[in-house]
Amino acid sequence: MTRALVIVDVQNDFCEGGSLGVDGGARVAADLSEHLEAHGINYDFVVATQDWHIDPGTHFSETPDFVDSWPPHCVAGTKGAQLHPDLDTDEIDAYFRKGAYAAAYSGFEGLLAPEDEVATGDLEADGDEDDAEVLSLDDWLRQNEVDEVVVAGIATDYCVRATALDAVQAGYSTSVLLDLTAGINEERVAETIAELEDNGIEVVQEQVQN
């Protein structure tokens, strides 16, 4: 099988100190780097997704409900949208940006970022991506004959969940490296694990040590 690791939204705004920081986010960035150093040979490809908001409408709110609306975060071209510095990007083959003009939780809603832009995303907020080859994550994985997707990143109960569910629905053999994720709500994380397993997704624990 051809296996891809999909690293979901390990960005500054989703880590401690960010506008929507998740406890354990920086730990996920560092642990993913260690995982790639130790186990990178197990993946044929490594890709990363980024929230990349320009004008996402009601996804941003001054009075967020933290369910459907959120404080502004990961605005395109800002430091908050950059990948966390503890995440080693040397092994990442492609980047997929999502949520420019609407909420987007799944990495499968992302589009391939232009190759001539830096990995951490220093494109100006009003940058034009029209010249980029418009490939979705699914398009790219299929072009590279990937049939197994391994998901990690932030947040377990939101974007990791949505990405894994879309992956299995698209026909990929799918697993989630639970120890290489960070969640927002403990109760929702438990519900997410059950939901993933109910949908045929393998939830792997203690992956960092193995």
C-alpha cells in the first residue's frame, strides 16, 4: 500500500499563545517532528493542511459560540496561520489550504498551495491563488496512488475528526495517531474516538513510543 501522513493544522493560532490555542498543541508539533525522524520511512508521502482564512463569513465572530463560530484565527499571511516552529517541515511534500471564504474543517476541503511560496505561509492576506494548479487533497493523493491515509494534528475533535471521516468516506484505509493529536473538549474527544471507530477508522495510541 502507498501511505500518506496527513498533518492537520499544526499552526501557531491553534497552539498555546495563539488566538484559538489548544492545550498540547506545541507538544503535538514537537512530537510529530520526533515521529517523522523515527518513523518517516514508513510514509511514502507527508502532507500538511492549514486553515487559511481571508473572509470566512460567520465562521469568525466577536461573540463566538465555539461550536459554529470562533474568534478570528489563522488569517492568511499572518504569523498565526504559519505552521508551528517546532514542526519540522523538511519531510512535507505538499501543503493544502482551506477555509478562505467559508468554514472548512476537513483537510479534504483544502487546495494545493503554490510551490513557490514558503511552507509556513508568508503569502499576503489578499494574495491571489488563481495561478496555482487547483488540486484538492483527494486529487493529489489519487495522482500519487495513495490508498492509506494516517491522520494527526489539531484539533482531535474538529479538524482531525473531519479529515479522517472524509478520508474513509473517500475510500482510503484510514487511521488516526491519537497521541499525535490535541483536542479541545475532553468529552467531545471521547465521542470522536467512538465515532471514528464506528466508521472503520483505526485509532492508534502510543504511536510515538512504537
